[in-house]
Amino acid sequence: MSDYFIYVLIAIIVIVGVWFIFAKVLKNKKPKEVTLKDIPIDLEALIHALGGIDNIKESQSQGSKVRFFVENDDLVKVNVLKELGASGVIQATGKVTVILGKFSEEISRIVNAKK
């Protein structure tokens, strides 16, 4: 009985200790702030390929994609978007969906801030 009590006591101490360490580490860990230098795509060239900032109504990110709502579809240069590093481009009337990878949310946020 005393051996069982010691093992349970040690297990409880270890669990509480591990929980305390992870709670402190995770509480103090903040997500890395993404800057323009971290984004591997030239945003000015991206905006230009979409017809300029005045042609972009709004952008929305979803996973690795950014959906740009545009005024004039004729100003969008799909081949330039692909040359800039887009994995794929889907163009429909009034919107262009560009697969840009893990920085899609930041790209959308920055483009919307420039409006």
C-alpha cells in the first residue's frame, strides 16, 4: 500500500510540474510579428499585376489563398501573378483568387491597409 501511495504521489507531482512549466512557457510565447521583409512576394508588383491599388476593391484571405475583388478584370495580368510566385490563379468576373501560401493573411491585411 505504501509503494502505491508513493507512485501516485510522484505521478501527481510530475503532472503538476509539467503543467506548470507548459503553462508558463505557452503564456509568455507571443506569435511572431510578420514584416514586409518576411513576405517572399513583391507586394508592389502584386498590386500592379492586379491593375493597381485603385482597381482593388477589397481582399480576403482564406487559408493559403487571397481573393481580390477588382473593378476591372481587363487590368489583371494573370501571367505576371504566376511569375511573382502564385501557385495558382483563378479569375472570375469581379474577383481574382490567388494561391500565395502561408503569408496570405498578412498579404490581404497589408493590401487592405493600403486602400
